[in-house]
Amino acid sequence: MLPGEPVVLHEKLHTTFSGVVHPISTQEATVHQYLGIKYASVPARFRQSKLHTVYPPVTDATRYGPVCPQHNVKGYEEELFGLPEDVIPQQTLNQNEFECLNLNITCPANALPGSRLPVMFYIHGGGNRGSGSSWLYDGGALVQRSMMVGKPIILVTFNYRLGLFGFAASSALREDNHAAGEEGVGNYGLRDQRKALEWVYSFISGFGGDPTNITLFGSASGASDILCHMHSTANETRPLFQRAIVQSAVLDIDIPHVAGAAWEFSKLVSAIRAHTVEDLRAVCPRVLASVVPVFRAVDDGVFFAPGWKEAIYPDNDNELACHEQVPEIQILSHRMKTPHGRLRSTSRPPRSKSRSRSRARHGPIINHYHHPPHLQPLMIGDCAGESLLWSLPASLWTAPGIVRRVRAICQSLPKASALLRAYDISSHTPLDELPDHIMDLINDARFAWPTDCIASNAKRARGGHNVWRYVFDQESPSRGLPHHAVDLLYLFDNVPLTVPPAFTPPDVYSPELTPEGSPLLTRPDTPDMYYGSDTDSDGVDFGFGFNNPEDDDAWAVPVVDEWTYARVRDAVQGRWFAFAYGEAPWHEDKVYVFGPEGEAGERSMSIFPGRRRVDLWKDALEPLGMHLAQKVGIELSNGPPAL
């Protein structure tokens, strides 16, 4: 018999939150949820949000709150995962721009105010649509899994303002905000995220969370938002999180100043015939939601710390050589060895014995080397097929058209020629081969190379430590490719699966277990690699590519079965939990691989060129520089201009 209605008597907020028992709960692992908790209020459209701290004696937290108004919210899951509509859970979320700042807390049922569990704070992506209340990011399965592996966490998802509601910026709006006593302009969605983080930092202890142990994680635009927070003024002056996980960041290096954003903003709203700020505030939310801004963030001179852009991408072209060994820099400071073997600055008082014992149970602390608090430890990676998201517009290019466009963007015939030659694109590239080459170029210019540059520069800034690199090459069960955001499928474990039964025969399992507790499947010739199976127990070939490569029918069977799915899911969740607990998720000088075909584990960095097109980055992208490379990737992913 599961417990009844969960409640949290929150002493600091002087209210009782009434929540729900998650349907996934069992007697051994009961999960509670507190939904739709208001964390901030919006005083007016295009104004900065204010922290919300006043609640009635009893606060109903049994249902999701409203989300930000947005255009075409349906179909997002189908685009990401290729799911048929009949397998997608039905979910209706109200839209309200003034009540959309709410959060959801998923926690173990036995979490108490003194439990001090690690907090994982998820920033959803989707650009100008999406929601932290989506069934995709429901925390039930993730939290329950954390309990089952002995590393219980508390998960927080939340909503913030999107589109023009969250990222409009102009000189008129700056003057309006200044008149209201607010510094800066735009970045309302980013500031909402910071407000949610402030709320969690201040009040999560009432739900059993540890405010001094918060891990940010997010994908796509949510991941790029995390990078913005890591290089913000607020993070330098008052860091509120301890580490971050950046998954497939969609980062536009050309974050504009207010003048540039204002020019784009005026173009967008001209069709609405709104000429003043007050006119814009009177526009119907549905109309404003249909206007999609080009920019997400703005450099208003307030939000970002000085030198933030160079901190993400170095200015010097010679420093853009990514994926290189960063020399270990020993930073001299007053440190001493603790009883557990880690380094601790003597300027800090030692932790209490109870805290030390708690940490010892869960593994070593990440911070082996002294670094400024705002240079938080970082996990970062990308998926092998990120560009699949733009396959339709990219397929509309003709070979001569793309050659002309690349030359126009590069403004240098030698650089453009080197780029086109590296990706085997010419005016005579066969039409049936062209899309694959374009997708490779988009993938490298927008994701793979920038991700590696961010990782290398972050490692350099941290003295060669506290950055962990991964690659996610595991196929999607529905599409058979490691496309954009497929890692979220395995991490949250909420997408309905249509996978065949496990093909892996029991007699090829090793008695050894992987670090995640899964059976280790090996082959005699490569004992350190994990594979899916190529035959069933009767010796029937299932075409995973190991038996007869000339058998065309063999490749028709999906490489994701129940075993490979579970293996990668457990590996992803296990590494994310370890990181949230302050443990090194794997050796810093290794790269962790997820997939293909169920492979999971840390590997030598020497395998990296076999996983990503590193040589092409050096030959074709580095000479362009990050600015031009990303411009090429963005314009090609938008497809040819309409006639």
C-alpha cells in the first residue's frame, strides 16, 4: 500500500505544499511530486520577474501550472524522436504569460528537510517553444532510478518566458525598464531562469534538497543558456550552482548588443503595427507568440561578465585549435590533504564529521584543484547526428546553389574552396549524395566543433582540470540514428519504446559487471569494447553488421533492442548521478562514449578522431574561425532563400 497524499510543511515559506504520489511509485521506491509552484511574478510584459515568496496557508501543488504562450507547441515530440501520434501521451498545458513562472519538484518520498540530497536543475530547450512541464522531462523515472542505485536526487524542472516574451530587446524597452528601476534590458527568459535558481537555492531544503549542491543540466538552447549563466555577472558575484552539464548546446556566437537586437526587433513587430512599448503590451499574447525572434540573448552590458565571449570562444585564431591536450597547471595555494585523500584549501573550515562521512560514502569530490567558484566543473558533449533536425530545409539546396552561398559567406575563395573540398561538395556533386555532405558540414559547424572548442577552452581556464568530455553516438529506437536530443530519451526514460526484444544471447555475457551495474558483453578480439548481439540464441543473423556485410537484408533490423536501450540508459543516468554527487564521472583524460549499438564506457582520447571529423575541423573550419563557421552552418541549415 503506497503512502497517501504527500505534504511538505515548509517553515521558511509558512505554507503546506500538497503534492501527488507519482504513478511510477512502488513500495520500495516511492516518488513524490510537487507541481506548478509559483517561483516568480511578472509585473508587466517586457519587465524583469520578481521572486515570489508569499503563499496561502495551504498551497495546491497537484497539477502543472501554465506555460509561456508559444506557437505550434504540438508536434515537438514527433520532430525530435519521430514518434507516431498514437504513442505520445496526451497532455494539455494552459498558456499564460503572467502565470508561467512555475516549477516542478520530483523527490524521493522519504526526503526530509535535513536530508540534503543533491539537486538536479533542468533547463529545457526547444528555442522559442517547449516547456519544463512536458511529459518528456517528467522526473519520476529518473528520480526512482536514483533511489534504486543508492544515489537519490531531487529533480527540478520549470517554465520561463520564451520568444518575444522572454527575449525582446530595444532601446525603448531599455528606457522603459530603467524607468521602473531595473538594470539592463532583454534576457527576460534568462533572468527568469536565474530567479528559479534563486528560489531553489533559498527554499529547496524544505523538500530535502541541499542548496549548496545544485547541478544545472540542459540540452540544445537550454544548454546554451547554461553557458550564458556560467559567464554571467551574477555567477561571478554570487554563484548559486556547483557544476553544470551541457548537452548539445545550440549557441549563436553573434549575441547582439542592444542596437543590433533593436533593429531585428523593429522588423518583427512592424507587421503588428505597434509603435510604442505600451502598444506592444496591448497586443494579444497569441499574436505576439506567433512572432519568432532570431536572437535569444542580448549583450545589454549588464547580464554578461566582461570578456564573456572570449571565455567561451577565444579570439586568437591560433587558440581555436580544439581537441588538444591541455598542459596540467599546478596552481599554488595553501592546501592540505584530507583524510579522504582530496585537496582542500586551508582557508576554508573543515566540514563537520557527519558531512565528511556522507561525502565519503558517495565517492571523491570533484574539486581536486583550487579554482574560482564561478568556474564550475563541467560535463559537455554532443550527439553524432545533431544536424538531422534541419534535414528538410538542407535537402532543398542544389549543388551550384550551395557552392555560390558558401563562397558569398566566406568572402574568400581559398577558404571557401578548402571548406567545400573538405566536405566533398562541388557544383557537380550528385544530387543523391549532396544532402549527406551538407548535413555533415552543418553538424560540424553548429555542434561538433563548437562543442569541442568550448570544452577545450573551459579546460584551459580551469588549469587543465574539471572538464569531462563525452560523445553520444547511440541510435534512437524510433529513427535508428543518434539524432539531436536523443540522449534525453535515454536520460529521462519517458518516451514510449517500440523496440524488439533483447537479441543478446545469455551465453555471451561476462560475469563481470560494468561500473553502472549492467552485464558486460565482450568479444575476444576487443575485450574493452561493449557490443550488441548479431544473432539470437538459435544462431539467426539479426544484421548488426558483424556477420555478413554483403547481406543487405541484415541491415534492416534496428540496432536498438531492449538490452542495448537499457545498457545506455543505465550508463547515462549513472554518470549524471555520479556528477551530481560531486564524483568524477570518469577520468578527466578520457572520453566517455555512449553507443553505437549499446557500447558504453570511458575510452582513450586517441579514439576521438574516429568518432568526430577532427581532421576536417583543422583543415576547413579553423581557418574560417568560429564566427564564419557558425554563419555557414546556420545559413545552410535554413535552406536556400525563397524566390
